[in-house]
Amino acid sequence: MAATVFRTPNLDALAARGTVFDRAHVANPICMPNRCSMITGRMPTAHGVIFNDRSLAWNANTCIHALADAGYNTALIGKSHLQHGLSRNVARGQCSAPTQTAVFPTGWDTLEDAERYLEGAPQITNFYGFQHVEFAIGHGDAITGHHYRWALERRADLATLNTAWESAGPALERYPGWWQVYQPTLPEELYSTTFVTERTIASLERMAGSDKPFFLQCSYPDPHHPFTPPGKWWKAYAPEDMPVPETIDDDLSAAPRHLSLIHSWKPSKNMVQMFGANPELVRHAMAAEFGMIEMMDRGIGEVISALKRLDLADNTIVVFTSDHGDMFGDHGLMLKATMHYQGCLRVPLVFAMPSAGSDQVKGIRTQSFASSLDLAQTFLDLAGAKPFVDMQGRSLKPVLDDPNVSVREQCLVEEDFPLALIGSPLPLHTRTLYAGRFRYSQYSSGDVELYDLNNDPQERYNLAKEQASRADRADMAERLAAAMMAAAPMGVVA
């Protein structure tokens, strides 16, 4: 994206002093499965959260538990989505009885239910290892969780608050082409980005007074649909200046069959349903999203400034990443699910080591593979804490020491879509492997994709049916089968 269009000075500065992983991929391109993988270091089929319709088991081990056990103060501010909360009814009704029932205390999986915060906030002292949490639940202008309580303390006008995840809030201006693009009546000072920034800094101030090291997850809900930049951020970018993706005109003739079906769909009242894009809609959504991202970038700058003010910068590792990507007009598609293009599967990943006592080469981009799966293992390695049984990630510390080193030869990506069990025409299972220059995907529908990313980075030419690529397809199919076997869970219950 052209620097003259997209303004992220604080993220740019972070990348300029850190290591940027250009080939970082998700373990799963859906919110909850990948967020659970990020803290467990396990594939979704191993930790059990394969979709947004179930919570991470209350007894699941996490790197946060391990850090707390090693003497760290731990906190999470903002989006968690380790429990299904507002997405809990996504795929219910598909069977008369569940496969298994929870044996945990009543209410264990309701801590991200928005209604629990209408009259007050529950006491939470251990949330998957986080000793302190303050939730921002939902996206866009939605105000729920601790964010809702915080807004009320600031005498927020209830008429300006959108407390419903499934619908649009009140708007000052709305793009008529898609209801999820609008300027909210919610002011900038009450928006989720402001809440996360302010409360993250408050946590840093609290932790700075302790002799213990800390792990703090600052989790902005933005950027995510609905696209609702508040105040001045609504017009920070002009739609006519937005660069549409080069692949927006892809006819999808060589793509999996269900992608043509998605391309035929129009924007829906269903917030998460994918659809086909046109340049005008993409430009308006992109302008709004860029405003959200720049607002977030400013918040990141304030957090980093707080580290310096509190004399924490010289011994704090700063990591920036995301739980997934989205189609944003790429191949004529919007949003995500059962689409394994790089728009959904590649994520930003930056490790900026502290300035004191670090030999990390600054401003380096590495071509070494990295997975969201690797974060937990890396955090424990950097903290000198012990990993637990059946962590499937790899520590990226050797790459931070030498960007030419590689700790993995490939990345496996899982995606399961339980909605297919109740009538969806989309594939129930998708598995992808990145290895060498190839991206290889198999769908339970029978479709197969093979892309040579060195020669076709835009993923326009599916080689799976090409006679000349038969050997490469066979090799990648074997590699995928082996990777799936290696990812089979072997966990131990104590």
C-alpha cells in the first residue's frame, strides 16, 4: 500500500527497530480458533476451538498460565474472544444433544457475555492465566463488557451507545452501499480504541510499581467490520484516493467452486456473511478502515510513549500481530471464511526487542516462515519459562537472533465450518500448507488449489489441474498429509 495513502507512523517506527516476518501465517483464519492457538501454541483441532461457536476449555493450559507461574504479572485489555460471548449462537441447533458436556463451574464460559456487564462487572482474577482483564466485546461502535462500564463512568449518553453486536448503531453519516460503513454518533473519546489505549496505559502504570516482570496483551478490536471510525477519523481518508486490489476483477474460473457462489452474494443483514465486491464499495469501506487503523496507530504510539515515560522501554519486548486477515476486494470478495487466499491467511508480525542489552539487528525483514502457533512458544522462550506438554509451535527466538535462520519449513492452516452441517453450501473442512514457494489447499468439497507464490504472488493461476505441475501437486499433497498427522493432539491431562 502506498505510503502516501496509508499513515501508520508508530507502527512504521516499531518495524524500523524490530524484525518483520514477511511470511507469517495464521493457524486458522477465524477469530476464536486462532486466538486460542496464539496463547496455547496448539492447532485448533488440538485445543478444541475450531469455530466461533465454543469457548476454550476452562482447564486449557496456556502460555499465560506458564508466565504467571514463572512470576509474571499478566493482564489483557480489550478484545479477548477466547470465549464465544456474543458469537455463542452462531452454529447452534445442528443436533439434539452435544458431543460432551462441560464439567466446569456454572458460568465459566459466560465471562464474555455482554449482558453480564449491564449492571456491573464480574470479579475475574484468573482468565486463562490473565490475572487482570478489562474486556471490549464486539467491534465497530459496539460498547460492551468493561468498555460499557467505563463509558458510563464518563457519563456517556446512552442514546449514543450501540450495545448490540448484530446491528448497526446510530449514525451521523452512512455509506448507502453497505450498512457496515458509517460514522457513529459515539464520540472519539468513548470509542473502543480510546478505551483500550487508556486502560493499557493504566495497567502499565500499575505494573511499573511492581518488582515482577509483566505480560500485557493490548488487544484493539479495530480494524474489523463494521467500519465505524469516530469523529475526525471518519473523513481522514477519501474513498476516491483508495487503491483497489489488482485482483478485484478475477473471474474465479480456476478457483474453488464455492468462491463463485460467494461472489454472487450481495451484502447481507448478517454481519459476518461474505459477498462479492465492487470497486466503489471497496473504496468506501477501505477509507473507513484506514481511519480506524490510523486511530489505532495513534493509540499504539501513546502506549509506547508510556513505556518510555515509565522507564520500561529498555527492558520491554513489543510484539505486534493480528488474529487473521480479511478479503477486501481481493479476487472480488469481501470478509472471510473458507477462502484461503493470502488476504485471509497472512498476518503482520513484528518483534521489537528492548534497546538495552539486545543484539537484535534493527529494521530487518525475514523470509523465514512463522505461524500464530509460534507466539506462545516464543514468549516462553524469551521469558525463560518452561513450555508445557504438546505445544506444537516453534520458538522464533533463533530468527530474532539471526533473520537468515529458519525454525520451520512449512505452515499448516486449518479451517472448519460447522455451519455446513446445517445447510450451508460452503465446504465443511479446509486444509492449507505453505511450503517453499507453494500454497496448497484442499477443500472437503473436492476442490484443490496450488499456487506458485514466487511467480504468482496474487494467486491468480491455480496450477492444480496443470499437467506440468503434477509432481509439485503430489509432493504438496504428501507434505500436507504428513503435517496433519504431526498436528494430531497428544496432550496429557493431569
